[in-house]
Amino acid sequence: MSGIGGMPKRRLGAGGPAVAPIGFGGMSFAGFFGETTAEESFACMDAVVAAGIDFWDTSNIYGMGRSERVIGEYLAQSGAKVVLATKVGIVPGPPRRFDNSADHIRAELEASLTRLKQDRVELYYIHRREQERPVEEVVETMARLIEEGLIGGYGLSEVAPYTLRRAHAVHPCMAVQNEYSLWTRLPELGLIQTCAELGVAFVPFSPLARGMLVDRPVELAALGPKDFRRSNPRFVEPNYVLNRARIDGFRDFCHSRGWTTAAGALAWILDQGDQIIPIPATRTAAHFREWLDVAKITLTEADRAEIARLLPVGFAYGDRYADANIVGVERYC
């Protein structure tokens, strides 16, 4: 299998480790986008390791610890060495709420480390900011965990540039993780630039548009009853068919260039800045292999112009979240 291990490394923050330019998201191991098994997850992680992808991302709430447990079991059995990131801050409901208190952060970190079978994680994110609590206080908690050797650095997720600046002034932030892809472009309005200015890695999640920017895109009829996308505005008609028509043109373009659709979409993201490390997610080795062509792609000016024509800024129909899911996300434009 060809891989991306030979691609130039990118750094997780100014003082963080150098990792492969594409990471791996573990959300799918929790069943968010269809059921899976430990055997299928292990086979997927085998393929990820073989490809040289050494930056893995998960969260304490992905399947209420399920993703962390399967990753921990795999790492313990395989002996693979990767840079791990996990998250804290969301307390599932009902009602859903956010807790950035020192006691909660520490307790959840201890639980995550147990599930991951690790003594530390390299990157620990605040998954959602608790707006009532000053972010400076939260960063002081994370700084103590760094001093104790339990985490290598901290990150923030779904935040605005102003929150990053406040946090970074207390202790340097390692990474910010927000949604970013060809159909979700908000980070271009200040967040990507702020990360570059401060020396903070920008980690896009859902870079493949939740399964739309791949060779065989999401089919609504195939979605399970618990699939998150059933209530996502971009997958609800008539938005879905309108989005599908746009993306079909991009898919045809990628194939005309000899690329998979996923590789073309990832190449576009990598082209947006050297501080950007996307973390696509999948639960199968077969889908994962569609990413690997990215190692062969160098976009030309003609490629950039054609992608911009096919999928212009703001082309997507529908919001990226339903109202119930967007709570806690910082908006700044």
C-alpha cells in the first residue's frame, strides 16, 4: 500500500511534535455514521499505521468512551506509536451542557487515559467552551496538566479568533480544531490567519464533508436511524440533491485528473496553509485507501481555478449544523 509517510511533516504548534500532514479521526469508531465492530476498526487502524499516519484524534464522548477504548486496545495489542489527541468539555444530556471546570477536566482526563491505556496524551482539547467561565481560567488548568506531564499541550475546538488570542496570551495553544472543507469555509474569515500568526496548528475536522467528498457519496436511503446526518440541514431535501449536483462536478474533475475525490479534497485543504493538518475519519480500511492519492497531488493554478469554479465559496445549501447541534459553537461572522 502506498502511503503518506514520505510527505513533508507538519508541526503541531510552535513547540509540538512533527506529524504526517494528514491525521486520522476516530469518531466513526463510535458508530456515529453506521455501526462497526472492533475487528473492522482494528483493520482500519492497521491500514492507517501502514500508511504512516501518526496523528490520531478522538474524544471522551465519542460513543461515551467507545472510540477511546477501541483505540487503546489497538495500541496496546499492536504496539503502534502515534501522537494522540482527545477532548473534554461536553457533558451529554439531556440537557446537553458544557463543563470546563478544573475538577471536571482532570477527572475526565484520568478516565480518558485509562481507556486509551496511556500515561499521557500529546494534545488535549477543550471540546466546547463554557461561555460563563473565563477562558483564561480554563487555560490555567490546562497549563497545570502540562506541568504535571499528563498532556503535551492543549487545544481548543469550535472557537472564534478572539478566544484563541485570549487563551494563547495565557499559555501557548498547540492547535485549534474547527470544521473546514470545501463546503464549510468560515475559518477562512480570520481563524486560519490567526493560527498562522500565532504559530498554532489548525486541525480541520470533517474535511471530506461528512462523506460527500468521496467517490461514492452518502446516499440518504442508506443512512441508519441514528445517523447524525439524518437531521443535518445539508442532507435534508431539497438541500441534499442541490449539494449533490454541485459535488458531482467536482468528483468528475478529480477523476479526470486521475485522483480519487477524497484525495482531491484533502489536497485542496493542504494547499491552504502549512499549519493545516486535516483529520478525516472513517471506520473501514477500504474507504481509508481513497485518501492515499493525496501524496501524488500537487495542485496547479489551473486546478485551483477549476475547483473554485466548481465549488465556489458559499456553494453549500443548508447550515452545517441543525439548531440543536450548533449550541456551544462560537460564531464570529
